Amino acid sequence: MSSQGKQATSWKQRVLTGLKAWRFGTVLGVFLLVMAGISWRLVDLQVVDNEFLRQQGDVRTIRVESIDAHRGVVADRHGEPLAVSTPVQTLWANPSETDPEDPGLAALARVIGMSEGALRQRLRDYAGREFIYLRRKVQPAMAREALELGIGGIYSRQEYRRYYPAGEVTAHIVGFTNIDEDGQEGIELAYNQWLTGEPGRKRVLKDNRGRVIKDLMLIRDARPGKDMELSIDLRLQYLAYRELKAVVSAHKARGGTLVMLDVNTGEVLAMANQGSYNPNDRSQLDPANLRNKAITDLFEPGSTMKPITVAAALESGKYKPETLIDTSPGYRRFGRFTIRDFRDYGALSLNDIIVKSSNVGVSKIATELGGDVLRNLYARLGIGQATGIGFPGEAVGVLPARPKWRPVEEATLSYGYGLSVNALQLAQAYMVLANGGIRYPVSLLKQDQKPEGHRVLSEEVTLAVRNMLRNAVAKGTGGRAQPGLYAAGGKTGTVHLVGAQGYEDSQYKAIFAGMAPIDDPRIVTVVAVDAPQSGEYYGGEVAAPVFARVMGDALRLLNVKPELEVSDAKATASGERG
């Protein structure tokens, strides 16, 4: 090889060697610069800009959560719970963290009682969301079992669920809430604002799966709803419900109602209806059973108004208890309309008119007094007016007012036709007769002190009427209403039910309204049974025995001293049908 070629080769080698050195130096320089940049950033984040890094971490791990506040407790007058809120768990999912194809979803579906296909499809449908409910307000054991499956994106949180210890016995009074604990019926609805609590807020630390690791700070404490005590005595409520349910079943009736009042305070001690429902399990609920019939359903009170007509007569000064009224020949005609008695009773005193339940007798009194006199007393007793109990859906009823009363209108008004009341209004009217003439506002809330009432009738008039009611039970149409060892007074009523075409010939409401002990009344009770189908349908046959059983047991529970000897109690008259 020539010297010239050797020189060229040597030059190329030197160039290649220089290029290698230059590339190495360049790469090394870039590497050192990158390392210096990373080192500076680490120093910047850890030392210079540490606060920014901490805030970003907190944003991803620290959350503000609400603290549920439970509703107030509803209790009876003795503190027995009627509605309480119990802690439960709600299962929820973050679909963005849950794989719809996760094989563990099959087990989760079984735990929460959901079809596997529906669960997977639900996760797919809401894949873009971060929160969906899986199962609300379940027992903690179910939530624990679901979480132990270890499926990503499945969480639980504590909530409260309303529970009603007395179930169907107090359902129409207490009512119920929806799943969000908002009142829907009864006391739960009427006093929803009072019972509802105020949620709190707290700051918590969560892990990357959204589980709470630590409570960091309480922002605002939860405030539970306020408690309330009802006037109801749960012992008497159970008693009333049991007897009402038994009579409705025995007589194959359409339904029934019972109301019991304390005559000296106006407090409702018991209020039962048939049919009822279980507020703890409303899966098979019949909407027709939601009504508190004692307040929402109206009816013509029938013969239970006769003692009030007689009270109007005594108040007028034109009549005395022994005043005789000629009821012969046992009927009165008003054009095409005829009023009849069970038979021709002849001359009857005011006392005997109540004992025999004479339509002719009271109608003649009404004719002389006039419709306005009767209406005025009915209104003073609360008929045709709201009771002020504050219960949702209360029906006021109808108390007619005429510019000029026709004789037939006066007659029918005297024995409880042509007007309508609810059972609570009728009980309130009898409360006035029982306590000596004072009308107290009725209440479902326990009264810490005796409420202020106003006088409606004189003690003399009410005492005379109570003696007549005593005789109606002792030897009249209310014979089956005698409550064991206590003397009672009351009046039967039997009225035709109203249907789409007017009065139904073969459908009746059996009613009994009364009080005991009759010498110093403590409680008033109204019993009404709708459409009994067993063959018996008179108030004295169907409703009066319920009154007797309920009042006898109730007075014993209230520690009221018996008035009668056993022999006297067994000697009660069977009475007429009434």
C-alpha cells in the first residue's frame, strides 16, 4: 500500500475516534443535565414546594363526609317506644372502580338478593359514574359479608332505619317514613319537622379504595330529631286493637274503629282501626288500609245522638227527666217519609226514650225545640268542626244549617241522620256529657298539665243524661255493654251505610258510645263496626260487647276501683237490640 493511502486511512480513524468521544461526551452531558433537573425537582417538591405536594395528596385522600342524624323517638305516655331509628348499613358501588366481569359479583349478587345479570348490567349502565346504590339500609351482617368478598369499588356507609315495635297495633297513629326517613303518614308526617334531625359533617382520611382510615376533624356535630310522647297508653291500645280485630273477624265485617278518651283532659288513650297494616313490612300493603278511619271516615251517628237531643230538651227548661212524651202509635209520618219505633211504646219519659231508643219520642222533642236549638248544641259539642288534633287527613263532617227547617229535617237530626261525624268527634261529644259539661280540646300528645276547657252544658243537665245512659245499659238497648265490675252508661246506634245509590238496605254500621265508671267517669269509648255479615248487625249486638270487654280491662289497668259486686255484674239485663 502506498504512503498516500496509509495517510488517508489514518485520518479516517482519527475522525471516527473523535466522533465517538464527542458522542460519549454529549450523552454524558445530557444525562448529567437530566439528573441535575430531576434532583432539583425532588429538592423543589420536598423542600421548596412541599406545601403544594401535601395539598395535592390531601385532595386525593381527605374527604368531607356527612354524619346522619337519627329521627326523634316517638313514645307512648309511659315512655314505651312506638317509633325508633336503628343504625343500619347501605351498600354502594363506584362503577368506575368495579369490573362488571369480576367473577366475585356472582357471590355479591347472592348476598344482596339481586340477580347476577341485573347487577352486572347496572354496573355497565353507570360505568361513567362514581356512585350508585346497591342495597339500602340492610343489616350490618349483610354489609359485612358483602365487603368481605373484597370486590373493588364496593363500599358501605351507616344510615338509620325506622322501626315500629308495636307494628300494626299503632300503625294508624304513628304512621311511617319513606326510605329517606321523611314522614309519609300519621304522626311521622304531622310532626315531621319536629322529629327530623340535622346532619353533621366531618373530615376523614381515606385510602385509595375509598375506605375511611381515620376521622380527622369534626366540622359540625349531628343533631338528632326531638323526641315526643303521645297521649296513647300502649297497654290500652293493644287491648283495643285485639278486641276490635276479634269482632271484625267474628262478624265478617268490612272494618271497624275504636276511640278512647280521657274525659278530664281530652287525651286520646287508644285509637284502633281494622283493617290495618305492618309499617315494618309494607311489601303487601293495601292502600285502603292506610286511612286512620277514626279521623278520616265519616258516618251518620244515628241513635247515639239521642242523649244529646235530650240534653238540649233539659237545657231548654221545657222538659224534665220524668216528662212524658206520647209515642203512640209507634210511628210518625212526614209526607212519604215515616219514622218508626221498634214497637208502640205509648207514653215514655225522657229517661225511657233513651232506654227504649225511641225515634218517635226524640223526633217529637225536636219538633217542639226546633232545628236551630239542636244544631246549636251539636256545634257546641264540636260536631261539624275540626277537632284540632293536627292529624293529616282529618274529615270535618257535615252539620246542616237551614234558613228554615222542615219538620222531617228536625226529626231526623234528633236521632242522628242528615249529619255526619267521625268517631273522634263523637267521642269528644260524649266526653262533655261524661265530665260534667266541659269541652276540652282532644289531643294525641301527652299533656303535662290539665288543658283549659270551656263549659258547654251545666252539671245538672249532664248528670241527668248520664243517669239515662246508665239505665240504657242496665235495662235498655245497651245491656251487653256492661263492663264486668264497673257500672257504665252509653247509647247504641245502628245506621244504614251509604252506597253509590244511596242508603243500602242490607248494610249497616253498628255503633256504641259510652263512659265508665258512670258515677265518676274516667274514660269515654266509641266503637263502630262496618257492615257486619254474621246475621247480627245492631249496635247493641255487635259494638256493645266490644265496649264492655275493652272498658272492663282498661279500667283495671288504670287501677280504677270496681263499683259492683260479682253478683251485681252477672245480673245485667240482656236489653233490646238497639
